[in-house]
Amino acid sequence: AWLKNQASAFKDKEGFEHEVVRHVETTLARSLYNCDEVAAYSATALAFRDRLILEWNRTQQRQTFTDSKRVYYLSLEFLMGRALDNAMLNVKQKDLARDGLADLGFRIEDVIQQEHDAALGNGGLGRLAACFLDSLASLNFPAWGYGLRYRYGIFKQEIIDGYQVEVPDYWLDFNPWEFPRHDVTVDIQFYGSVQKKTDEAGKPVFHWDAGETVKAVAYDVPIPGYDTPTTNNLRLWSSKAASGEFDFQKFNSGDYESSVADQQRAETISAVLYPNDNLDRGKELRLKQQYFWVAASLYDIVRRFKKTKRSWKEFPQQVAIQLNDTHPTLAIVELQRILIDLEGLEWNEAWDIVVNTFGYTNHTVLPEALEKWSVPLIQHLLPRHLQIIYDINLYFLQKVEREFPDEHELLREVSIIEESQPKMVRMAYLAIVGSHKVNGVAELHSDLIKTTIFKDFVRIFGPDKFTNVTNGITPRRWLHQANPRLSELIASKTGGHDFLKDLKKLNQLEHYVEDKEFRKEWAEIKYANKVRLAKHIKASTGVTVNPASLFDVQVKRIHEYKRQQMNIFGAIHRYLTLKDLSPEERQKQLPRVSIFGGKAAPGYWMAKQIIHLINSVGSVVNNDKDIGDLLKVVFLEDYNVSKAEIIIPASDLSEHISTAGTEASGTSNMKFVLNGGLIIGTCDGANIEITREIGEPNIFLFGNLAEDVEALRHDHRYGKSNPLDPKLVRVFEEIEKGTFGNPQDFAGMISAVREHGDYYLVSDDFSSYIEAHAEVDKAYRDQEGWITKSITSVAGMGFFSSDRCIHEYAEEIWNVEPLKADQAG
Ligand code: 26Y
């Protein structure tokens, strides 16, 4: 109802056109006669932005006025993608904009595509943060995101001669979605030393004499909710030299170089997103980023709290802070420092406030992804914080010693400080000790952290501190925006677009599984999406693919644990099997397209080798006259959010084939099924819950279980494994013969399996993987059966909305309530 007379609505398409023209002619200072698509995008974005700002301001005033408890989501990554399409859909004015742009001579799809993705993240963790912001706003929660305004987001990937080449992603040229707040700044300190003094009462006080100061400047990004006036704020910090430009003293005294160097050093902090996903490298600049962002955010949060004139003990009733993995764990230490050093609270009183304020979400059990910082590095960069970390650890270990006397091993094992050379601070342990709740992101994952990496902490704090919140995705972007025709079809059967706010309504689709017309349209939409992807494949790789083939997709960061290598070995096996057949037999086979996409961390040699093999196999298979349409292998360059919006709706089958127990949740699995694709996957992460919701007949599961992994790895180490499947042996031999180019280029991938313990259990799962693919072929030949599976699956996906997920966080962890527009009083 609010949409009718909202501040953020255009009255009609003429009103919209008028605003677009005004922005072209005044804001952009161009004439309508040389208005290209870029200018049309800019003006359209500005026109919608003007409307958003009004609701944004009102939302902030409402939240301040009602003095409601706020949620702060601290994440080093926000993988937002494009904003315009989302903004138009959320205020339900995309159709009006389409008509208006048509009048001005533009196709809305072309205009939307001019926008640069906001790619301030690596993969799943960053995209989850973006889905959460969408849900928080759509559900009217008073919530802010806090992150870094990287000048360069995740690199752009180019594929040159089959290899990944990284190109910088400078994305800020024209960004109408951010608002610099030059008046909202915080001075952030680094280095220096700590002085211990005593106050009049004889109590020790600590003074941090910092060695370097850098300015944090706030940039705000409006986050509109769907079908609601609530427009929340994402605040991103940018670093600047504290003296403003460069230091004039130095400049005037002729020391130009060092004054400019100071400025550059300051700006370097927020210059670039670290491109590692699930791999900790322990770089000083990364620690500097973490503290810079955390300190600025906490200063801001505390400043806002102080305006309410409440007493400190009310802080956790007003503020909930969620830590997206351990990257913001220093916030725990920083809040304790503020309370004891700057506000003069007693340790225990302060610590209670801290623990009740924070919640920590773990996203991985991979040892190489668990952050540790060296004690000497922290000592150097943040001397006072190191003292506080030691004190936190001391009180914690004293508690452990009291409750578990005689268990001396336990103290060493749970200590926040690892007694290595050099000593290391275990950030996950610090995050657990400093939070009141710790959650994993899917049932299996939450069970695993309780029984493996954090088992001792379950004994110490009790099981109630640990919980599960299974991940979810926003159906607004991942269905309504990415697949508008499917969204309309669903709306036509479920009583309008309410399912976008209450995804459980999808279960009404069950009544239409047998409906002929509905099934036909369902299949037609998938086909049209495949035609669109086929065009994109042609344009970006030159490869022609037949949209009638089975589209088999694996798009995600390249990582050994995700096992793209097993997928490409499987494709080679398929190729060899086809080659073995007589031409007559061959023509009876089901045509397939194997589609890959994803970035490798620039320093991850094995991941880059995998990309190279995929491309090398592609260039052989795609040009083999015997094979024709029966098999194509393509690697789509530069996988990102806006490419995902094209790829996901076009998939028949997607691959979620991580070694059991390694993928915490996965979220693209949910996106694919929500768009009517089926899954081939292992019993890992959220695949398990997806199976439970959609039914076992609708998913192709294979492979060993998480509980078997340890024993299998042990067998590999001691040479007790079964001999390799002959099919896999043949794949290796073919690579080694040079069929796909210089075998030396791929030797590492093969020896990892054959000689180096096969840590990711490719050889253990290969046979059942191939069998599962045979099942897929069989099922796909029965098109009617496939459509039934597709519809039934979508009907069961209601659980995986990020709205459900946010409700669980709000109830179990944050204790916050929504604030509707009519509650402003
Ligand atoms: C230590 C640092 C370099 C680091 C940087 C990024 C460590 C981890 C990451 C990113 C992790 C990540 O994206 N994890 C994924 O989180 C998703 C959302 O919960 C899960 O669905 C997915 O399984 C998990 O791999």
C-alpha cells in the first residue's frame, strides 16, 4: 500500500522520463542528442537514486527516533553486484522505467548492463553478506553493514591462451550509489607504545602513544528493501592521510617525496581487496585493513550509542554486532579497550558488555583458512591490543583451570596464544571467547565445528553457546531479478508476488506439477534462458553450443576442495567414451555442454593449473569432428554476480561436488535449484538439507560421507587405498600422452592424486561420480520426468530464503525486532 504514495515512486512514465532528461542535461551536462547507453544508465540511476534517498533519510530518522536496538553486520566483503535493476524492482517500477526508456530510444536490458558490478568480495562469504543486507531491509530490521571501500574490488579475470590473467578492477569511476560523508571521519591509530600510569585512586591506567594516524572517511550506500519503505545503510570506510592532503610542513620544507609517500601509505590501506578465498596469508597490510575498519566502525557505533545517554550496561540491549568470520575479531579487543582505557569501566563489567554484544559466524573448517596473526606483528602494530588479548587469555585460562583442574594439555590446546615460533594469536578462539553465540552455516558444518575444531570449547562453555543457522539466499535477486519469466509464472499460480516475501508459498506449485500448460511454460522458460546463455557463450568464447544439450554447470571459486579437477577428469572420461563408440552408437548419446567458471587466487598455483586443463580440454574436444554437439567444454571468463544472473537460470544440472565435510554450506546450490536446475553433489554442506527439503529422488548424490574422510586419508598416507579406477587411470594416461597439450603443465594435478595422498579424495569418489552422471543422462532422456523433478524441487525450496535465516539470527542471536514505517509514532 505504501507504494501508492511513497516518496520513492514516480507518478507515471512521463515523470520518470522527465527526471532522466533533467539528469542528462544538467547533472551530466550532455545533450539528449549525444546521449549514449552509458549516459542513459547514469541518468536512470540518478533518477532512482533521488527517490531512494528520501526513504533512506526517513528510515534513519525513524530508527533514531524510536531508539530501537540495531544490528551491525561487520564484513570485510560485500559482493553486491549491480544496484539499478534491484532498486527498480524493489520499488516495483521496472516496467514503468522500461516504457520510459523505450520512449527515449533505449532497451532497458542494455541500459542495466552499463553498470559496473560492485565486486567487493571473493565468493560465498561476501555474497552472503549482500543477501543478508537485502533481507534485513526487506524485513524492516534496523541494521547497518560496515565494510571497507576498496578502490579495487576482486580482479577481473581474462583467459589468455588458456591461462588466467588478472586485471585490476577499478570500479569507482562513476558510482552513483555511494555518498561520501566528508564530515563523518575517524582518526585511526597504529604502532607506537603503551605507557602504564596510575590514577589518583592508585588504579593502573594505560595510555597508548600511537606512532601513526590515518583518517577513515565514511561512504554510505543505500540498501532498499523489497516492497517496503525501509532503506538501510551500508557504511564503507575509505582511508586518507590524517593531515588531509599531504603534509604541508614537510611539503614546504622541500620534503615532497616523503609527504607524498605518507599520503600514499595511508591510502593504501583501503586500496585493494585481498583476492584469497579460504586461504590465510598473514600479511601486515591485511591486519592493518582489519583494524582500520573495525576501529572506525566501533567508534561510529559507540558515538551513536552515546547520543542516547544510556548507561554502559545497556549497550548490549541497544547494539548487536555480528562478526562475519574472524576477519573483524579485533572488534572484540577494541570494544574492551574503549570501555576500560577510555571510558574507565572495570575489566569484568566491560567484558560482560563485550561478550553480550558480539556473535561470531564461522564459515570454514579448512585449517589453511583459519586466521592466525603473529604476536610480534600485533605487538608492533597494536601494542595495547596485544596486552588486552593476553589479559583476555589469562582470565579465560584461569576459568578453564578452575573448571578442569589437572587437564594441563587442555590449557595449551585452547589457549588463544599458540606457543609456536613465533607465537600466534588464534583468531577463531578469540572470537569464541569474546562472543555469546557462535554459529556454523549449515547443519553438517555446525555439527562438525562442535565435534572437531571447537570441541574443547563446547566442553568449556556448554553446548548452548554453539548453534546452527543454515544459510539462505535472497529470492528477489536470485529469482525475480535473474529469472523474471519464471518469477511471473510462479506468481500466476501462487496468488501474486507474495512468495518473494514468504518463500514457503512456493509449495503451492505442487498442485501444478501435473498441469500440462504449466509444465510446457516451465520448460520453455528454461529453454529460453539456455538460448540466452548460448549467445553469451558464443560471444565470449567463440564456441557454438546447442541449447537442446544438457547444460552442466560448475561455477564458483577454483579450489582443490571444490574439486573442479574431478569434474574435468569426468569430462575427459566422457570424451574418451564417445570416441570409443561407432558413429552410429555415438549419435544415440545425449549431447552435453560442460560449463565452468570461477577465479583462482593469483598465488594458487594448482587452481591455475586446473583452469588451464579445462581450457586445454575444451580446445581439443570442441574442435573434434567426431564429437560435434555431443560434448562441448567451455570456461566462462570473469565469473561474477552479474554473470551468475545469466548462468544460473540456464542450468539443467549444477555441480556441488566438494569432498564431504569441506564445503561449509555452499549457497549457489540453493540458487540453482530455485531456478529449476537439478544438482549433482556430495553429502556436504547445505546439499544435505536441500535433499531433505526437495526429496531424495530429485537430487543426484554420490561419494563418500564426511565420517569416512579421516580413515580414507589415513589409508592414502599408508598406501592402503584401493587401486585407482581404470577409468581414472585412462584419463591420466591420456593427459600424459599429450592429448591436451604439454603433459608437464598438468603433472601436479595428477601427482596430487596418484603420488601425494589424494587429500581431496578424487580417486575415492571418481567411480560413484561417473555412475551418478550416468543416472543424470538416463533421467534427462525422460524429459517429462525431469520437468517433474524440476518443479517439485522448486516447490520445496522455501526454507532457503535469507529471510528465514535473518529471522533465526534475530531471534536466537541478536534479540532484535523489525521496525515498520507506521511504528514511527
Ligand atoms: C583468511 C582470509 C584470507 C579469508 C578470506 C575469505 C578466509 C575465508 C574467506 C572466504 C570464505 C568463504 O567464502 N567461505 C564460504 O562461505 C559461504 C557462506 O557461508 C559458504 O556457503 C561456503 O561454503 C564457504 O566456503
